Amino acid sequence: MIKLYLKQAWTLIKQHRLFTGIYVVGTGLSIALVMTMFIIFYVKFAPIYPEYNRNRMIVLKMMKSYPKDDDKSWNCSSVSYDVVKMLQELPHLDAIGAASGSYREYYVEVPDNNEPIGITPLYADAGFWQVFTFRFLYGKPFTQADIDAKRREVVVPVSLARRLFAADDVVGRRFKMDAQEYRVCGVVEDVSAATPSTVGDLWIPITLNSWINSDNSEKLVGSADIYMTAPTVTDKEALKEEVREVFRKFNLAAPKYMNDLMGQPDDYWASTFRVNSCGAPDLASELRGYLYMLLALLFIPAMNLSGMMSSRMDERLSELGVRKTYGATNGSLIRQVLWENLLLTCIGGLLGLLISYLIVLTASDWILTLFDSYTDAGKTPFLSFEMLFNPMVFCTAFGLCVLLNLISALIPAIWALRRNIIQSLNSKR
């Protein structure tokens, strides 16, 4: 019967090309918009290179410190690098690392070129390379000994290696940045700006950042972001409680200052919403906004398609009446309509998939940062194969659209089949 239903549906598609075209395009645009939204959030939240550990990662990005006798005189900023030492021995800690962005652009001298190139480095410590999973093509990352000694060892992406030295394997080569000489210790696969926690034009030891200090102060505000991974996803909550307990004891022992975590540590996905250094994000409100947006992208096209299906069912009343006369049940007629609609939805789904990839590929410089509160205008995200071609993203988006399209066909079909045989047969008279 399914084969017969699909054969009948194909015949109707060829007979009613205008209706088919409008329906397929409407379905395709709906799926394309939902797919585009899903791709954006997949890139933001899902495990992708070099942040494959996002699902078992927790983050400290902001800190508020204030005197114990005056909680109104607070100071808000990123986290002190001293926090890494405080948390290194936690029972449920797998790895801990820190990173700090640069507040200015550096200039690198290029051989045989009179014009230096602007570089924005990311400062990192040794644990950074354990928390994140960079693909080293050549060499290795700088070590804790390099960091403690403030050696000018750097890790560069392969694209910069080619730009500076016209070669891939440049381990041991030296170059000058702001009149200081640096040595390349490792070369990694390029990182997209779509992963802001790890992207940098190059990576250098965190102790070379003049904003990083380690003065053992009671105030734990600073210039670093702290990333921690638990051994498994289920260990994340235990690790969070251990971090909070360390800060509780530290605050009790500190004579003058309190340090407020403001609800942290965050899961990685939640940390992407933390942009206010002096307060926790309203996650419920943020998620409601995205849910309303998703529902609008799904339900508005579904209502339009339902209206089209209702009009189409009115035209087919006499056909349905004839089939009822020869013994067709309402259930068999509804199944026929649903299979016809499913065929149209599948065609629209393929069209929507192509449109969504076209949208993302042609507008990747801004579409991947569409929901970000802050973006670095100097870095243009690029898309890798794993960002675009993920079966889970397409299946989820396609499944939602199929469900709504089937509902949009089911309601008009049930409404039309409520009429008796005589009314259906006389609908064209």
C-alpha cells in the first residue's frame, strides 16, 4: 500500500505543479532556516575541533571581589591566574588550563616583506593543551618550565607558518614580533574563530602577558579564563561542588576580601552566555528567546502550508467521496494524504538542506556570530567539514519539520473526511 500511495502522490505532483512548487519551496525555506539556526548552535555548543571536551568541561570566566565590610565596593573582571594553583589537586579534576586574550595587536616581521603583519596572540599555560585537543602537525606545545621561565616559545597555526616561512614544518625557526625574538615550538592545524575560547593568530606562554600577575592577593580578579575538564560527563557536578568548596574555605580564611563566583563554574554551553563581568546571565530568559524564535520559524510556515492543504483537500472532496463509495475507510484515506505530504516534505527537505548550506557558506563571516554579544571584528570564522555535515543536526531539524508538516496535513484531512459520502460527491456540483 505504501508503494501505491507514493505512486499516487507522484502522479498528483505532476498534475498539480504549481501547488507542488509552492509547497516544496515553503517546506524547503522552513527547513533551511531551522537548519541554519541548528548549525549555529551546534558550532557554539557541540564538541568540535579543538574543543572536543566541551561536554565534560566547566569554566570560570568572571570574578567579583569586594571588602567584607562593604559589599557595594566591588571589583569585577576575569579570574586571577592564581586560581589555577588553588584548584590543581581536586579529586574529580582531569585537567585544568588558563588562557588570556591580548588587549592589543602585535606586529610580526615577515622575511622579504617591508610591511609587518598584525598578530593577535592568545596567551595560554601548559594545562591549556591538555584541556583542549589541538592537532599538532609538527613539534609540541610549550611546557610549564617554558612558562615559569618566561621563554618566548610559540605555537603557530599552519597557515601562519606558510605565511611567515613559506613552509609547514617550521619547528625551531625564529621570527621577531614587536622587536622581540620568538622560537616556534609547534605547528597546529588552523583553528576557526567560531571557537572563541581557543582561537588565536598564535599561542604564547601566559606569563608573557603583562596583565597576568601572581601576587597571592586575597582578591582573585585578574585577566584569565579558567577551563577544567572532569574525567567523565557525570563527574562534572562533583567537580563544580569541589571548586565552590575551595572558594568557600578561601573566603573564610581571607581577612579582608570576599570573592564571589556568581553561580560559576558554568558548563561550557552556559559560559558562552556569560558576558556581564558583574552578574550571572539569565539563562531561562535567553533560552526562552531562542525557543520562541524556533517556534516562529516552524509554526508560521506550518500554518501557511496547512491553509494550502485545506484548500487542496476541498478540491479533492469528490475524489475522496468516490473512494469512500467503493469501501475506503477514513484511516486509509488519511494514510494516503500523509504519505503524499511526506513525499513533498522529503523533496522540500533536500531543497532546504542545500539552501541552509548556501546561507551558512556565503555568510559565515557574520552568521556564526549572529547570537553573540561580542565578536572580534578582526577574525572571520571559517567552516570545517565537521561543523557543516553533522547527521544529528540535519536529522533533528528535518524531524521537527516533518512532524509539523504532517500535522499541517493531518488536520485538514480529518476536517475534510468528517463530511459524509453524499456531501463529498456533490462538492463539485
